[in-house]
Amino acid sequence: MENVTSIRLSEGAILSGNPLSEAVRALPKIELHRHLEGSVRLETLVDIAQQHGIEMPEYEPETLRPFVQMIPDEPRTWQNFLAKFKVLRQFFLSPGIITRITREVIADAASDNIKYMELRFTPQALCQVSRCMPEDVVALVCETTAAAATEHGIDVRLIVSINRNESLEIGERALYAALDNRHHGVVGFDLAGNESGYPAIPFRDLFKQAQVGGLGLTLHAGEWEGAQSVWDAVGNLGAERIGHGIRVLEDPGVVRVLMERGVVLEVCPTSNVDSGVVTSFSAHPIPLLIEHGLKITLNTDDPSVSGITLSDEIDRTMVHLAFTMDDVKQHTLIAAHAAFLPNKERAALVAKFEQWLYP
């Protein structure tokens, strides 16, 4: 079944006034920050509800939309944003559902002409209702991803994520499962969740183990907390990339550290607006981040929660932040250079995109 949400949002982007919208959709793209759990098709959720007896007033996507997606008149707060995930997680009821959703997420990315994607997922979130073991979930997502990526002609690698508000024991199981699947597509380890009240320091040893084990390190930071959380991620846990990171500008010293270490920011503009971190798209600090010499990439974060595609995200930066097509290409190459791949594979990825973007 075709993705109704993508159709609706693609039409909206075309009407945004950017004459390059179709060119953006045709552009080969990279996404480094997309959550599996926030990328589910609305019609798939409706199918699951019908098949598993989840009560709904009407089994229609529009009935479900306000519960799992930010809608136009809804206040943009972190509470409303995170509430969508509480609902979404109730649908991961079985290994078969996890398999279906993984396949569809990859198909949707490929249909948006994403050629390389690092898809992150949280084993604990997929286990809570399905009652699967984290080890089994990681292996299942790896196996499904490999098959779906081959089918749709897209290169997909995986990042295993843990949450700040959960125990170290949960984090350890996820890490060991990630390390066991390094040769099955897992390339990174991530710490996610609201930074407020949940510092990264307790997870330092886990991230050291991940780094020693050959995984790339990325942490959500500088989103709901300020520049100190970015310093914790980089200075104390060794993050090579930062999820969001937009509040780093609050401390010039931390900005210098990121520049010196070449840390890349995985910026998700629409998500930042939807979660209340930024007041509007036109007020997003991306131009200031670039002006300060920081490396940024453009990402969706949770395309179904925000109701966007990566093409929509790029389109909005062109409409509201005066990005040019050349800017988009340059930041795509930054993403290629930042991929969590072995050196030879990363060099090959960069070469491919240089050829595609500048034929």
C-alpha cells in the first residue's frame, strides 16, 4: 500500500513556493538520523489495529493521525512530541510486525531517492509489547534490513539506540547485541531521550566498550538541554556525531571543541520545531551553526511523527532558510564523509555521491 502521509506532505512541499522541489526529490540523498519507531506508515498502524483488536472509533488513517503525528494546530511541546511515541510503541506487538515496519521504512526511504541511510532503533522499545528478547530483535532488524535494502537498491546500516531514562542493564544488553551484529549491518551506538534530568555520564563505560568494539558513537544532545549536554557527549563519552546539537551555540568554548574535533551535527529542523526547541522553521539556527564553521547534515528524525520526507525537509530549508541547491549538495557530501563506515567503504560512498551530485 502506498504511503498516504508521504503523498500528502509531498504535495504540501510542492505548494511551498520552491521551484526546485522536484529537483530535490530527484537528488540522491543521505540520511544519518532517522528512527525506525518514528517512521511507521499510518495505514500500517490501522492494519495492525484491525488485525490485533486494538479499539479505534474508525479504522482510518485520519482517525489515528492526531495520536501518532504532530498536527497543524497542536502546541509544539516536548510533552506532545514524546507522547506520540508512547502510542506508537503499543503497535510493535510481534516479530512479524517489526519485520513489516522495517521493510516499509526502507522502501519509503528508497522511494524518496535516499541512497544511503543509517537507521537507528531502540531494542527496548521494540521489546516492551512484543516480549521479544533484545538480542532477537537486533538480529531480526539486521536480517530484515539486509533483504529490504537489496530489494530496493539502497544501502542501509543500523545504529542501536538506548534511552537516557532507562537502566544500565538495559543499555548493556542492547550494546552486546549491537556488538554481536557488527558484521550484519550495525555500525553505531546511540543515546537518545530527553536530556533534562538524565545526564549521559552514567553510560560512559558502555560507550567506551562500543568504541573499542568498532562502533561509531552518536548521542542526542543540545536539544532539550544546552551546550553542557553537548560537551558531556563529546568530551566525556567520545561522540563523533551529535544528534541535533543546535544549542551548542550557547557556549563558544564547546563550539570550538566541535570544530577542532570535526564533530558532525545531525540536524533535524522540522523535529526541532515540532518538539518546541525552535519556535519556527525560519527561526532555526542552522545558518548560525554554519556561520560558526560547524559541520551539519539534514535529517528527518521521525518522518511519520513530523509528517515529512527527507525531500520535504530539504525543501523547507530552501524556502525558509535560503539554502541553495549547491548548499544541499555540500551538506550531502558532509553526510557521506561522516558515515559510520570502514575507511574504504566511506571513501567509495563519497566518490559515488561526488559523481552523482557533480556529474
